[in-house]
Amino acid sequence: MIQRVMERIVDQTIPQVVINNPRVDWSPAGNEVKPSPVNDLNTPAQAGADITTAREPDTRYARLLAIFHAERLADPYSPAASTFITRRFELDRQMSEARVQAMLEQGLSSPQFTAVARLIEKRLGRPLEPFDIWYNGFRSRGAYSEAQLDEIVRKRYPTAAAYHTGLPEILAKLGFSPERAAYLQAHIEVEPSRGPGHAMPPGMSGQPARLRTRVGPEGMDYKSFNIAVHEMGHNIEQTFSMNLVDHHLLAGVPNNAFTEALAMMTQGHDLEVLGLAKPDAASAALATLDTFWATAEISGVALVDMGVWHWMYDHPEATPAELKVATLGIAREVWNRHYAPVIHQRDATLLAIYSHMISDMLYLPDYPIGHLISFQIEEQIRKTDDFGGEYERMTKFGNVAPDLWMKNATGKPVGAEALLAATQRALSAVAK
Ligand SMILES: [Zn+2]
């Protein structure tokens, strides 16, 4: 049913009258609308005549077109990168679009994609459906329930200040030396946030990075802690890449995907930080398969995003309705080429559901690139067994070209091979 709702968001066939309206009931399958029998709002029920199934207008696509027209205004002022697409890839990411596309397609056309799909099918005991691109059955919390983890974290970190006081211990558990842990503690401020949390980089060398984290009246819960460890990963990168680079103009990392990769990798060690044992080999293998599957899903989403931007540049006078038809076509085409051979159903439009595609202008490719980079970094750290030393060595290299950064970090350029190789090992481990 949720899949049907998503399809109707993408093709904009949800009846206008059902949106934010508790007085009517809607059947997503048949798209029928009727007055709700549950109506205790003390307002007159709408007369049957008022209930039409007239669909919502093509607002989703009108918004995207408006953003496209705004971005296009910058084109004449950027002769070296004369479209938003080239600016996003070649200036922001320092990676060509062709290169990124090839990396994403490498994962989607790999034998590992088929093998993991068959494994999921076996675990579910039924043929795969399109919505199984969001299968989450590989994830585990180890031996602890979420409630138990909440309890442990609340006791340890009743306030944001307690997390700051705990930083040396947290960093030591990750593998930083006492001296480096103290250095990082002095450079990271921990503050309460209203939202789930975020990391604010220092604006100049010597200034602190800020870790904002949500702490409820009863203390920090596990969800907040998990996010705080992610944000702390950003803060460590921000501190080293601001203060330890050879030259101030090199401060930072090559692009967004790199800092996200470092943060995601750190976040993955959150249970070790709590001292709740290293994940065993079996759950580590499942975690690899989870990352692979998530990467395969978001790779297709990124390819649709890229296809839609090309279509807009090829059809700058398009109407929202025309953009909608084109987006549906591109989503089906990417699905039929990469997913239908593995999931055995054609013409799904789910890959076009992400709101990032409407509001964040070609941001989506950073997610699969981030997963790939994260895997390369994790492999290197696993090989050397020196989390603290390697984190520092990698991040103080600074904002150089992505492949240069990755060759310094791991000896290889940015690519999908590390994740594919780890997935292959995980598949054999799970089969045993
Ligand atoms: Zn992040």
C-alpha cells in the first residue's frame, strides 16, 4: 500500500481533497475517496457532492522546474562549467559525471547485486517486490534491544556537557592516543540542539568545531547517541583538516561525500564506543550486505536525478506536466535496465520518490559515492588496525583532488572495488 502511495506522489494522482484532510478516507489502490465514518471534529461532514477525485496539480514538477530556471541564470557567468550539472560534478565534487555514472553502474551490473537479491529472497521466503529495494533485514543491534541501549546511554550521558567530559574515553575506545584525544576534546565543543544533531566546522584555524546533539530531559537516548557519534566523526575530520593541513588554503576534504563517509564510518563503531563488544564476524558480514544493498538502491535514485537534469537542459521550455511524464519515463528506464533483471518486475517508478531530487539539486549522487568511499577508508583502517592514526593521516592531507586524497589514504583511487570485494566476502561468510 505504501508503494502505491509513493507511486501516486511521483505521478501526482493523489486526489487534492485527501491531502491534510481527516474528513475523508482514501483508498490508494483504487484512488476512491469517501466521507470518513470517523468524524468527531464537530465540524459538518463534507457533502458528498464536494468530494471529487480531482488530482493534485503538478506542483512537485513545477517546483523542480523553478529551481532549474533559477540555476540556469548562472550559466552565462560560468564559462568553464556552463551548466549546473557540470558545476555540481566538476567544481563541487571534482569528479566528472561520466566517472560517477560508471561507478554507480559498476555496482548495479555486478554479480554481487544478483547474489544479494537472491539471498534477500531466501530470507523473506517470497519473490522480491520493487519495494524490497528498502529491505532492512540485515541490520542488527547485536544482543541489545533499543530500550536497553537507551537505558545505558541515558545513564552515561545525562547532559551534553557529560558527552564532552566523556570525549577522551570515547576517543580512546575508537583508538586515538590519550594525547590526541585530549587535543580533540579541546577543539570540539558540545552543545544541545533542537533538531537531531549536526556538526559545525570551525571557521578558522584555532576555533572549535561544534557538535550539536539532542539530549532529552531524561538524558541522551540511543538514537541521539548514534547521531552524535556520526557528528563527532565530522568534528574530528573538521579539526584535523583545519588545523593540521600543510597550508591553510588546503583546509577541508575534496567534497561532501568524503566527510559523510568519515562520519558514517565512525558512526558504525558506536557500540564499541559504549564498550558493548566489537560486532562479531556474522553481524559484520550482515552490516556489509546492508551497506551494499543501500548503495544499490541509492545508486539508481542518483541515476534518475542525473537523467532528469539532463532532460531539463535538453527541454528548457518544458511544462511541469511534460517534466512529470519525462521523469516517470526516466525512472522506468533506469529501473528496467538495472533492477528488473534482478527483481523481476518491470516499470516501477519508485526511484523517483526522493524529495531531495526536488529540493536539493543533484545532491543525491553524494550518498552512493559516500558509501563507496566509506568502505575504502574502513578497509584501510581494518588492515592497519590504527583508527586514530589513520584518521589523522588521511584527513590532514586536506582538500586535494579526490583520487589524490584516496591514493594517499588507501593506495587506490576512488572506486567501487572495495565495497564489491567486501560484499563478496560477506556473501561467502553468510553462506557458511
Ligand atoms: Zn553527516
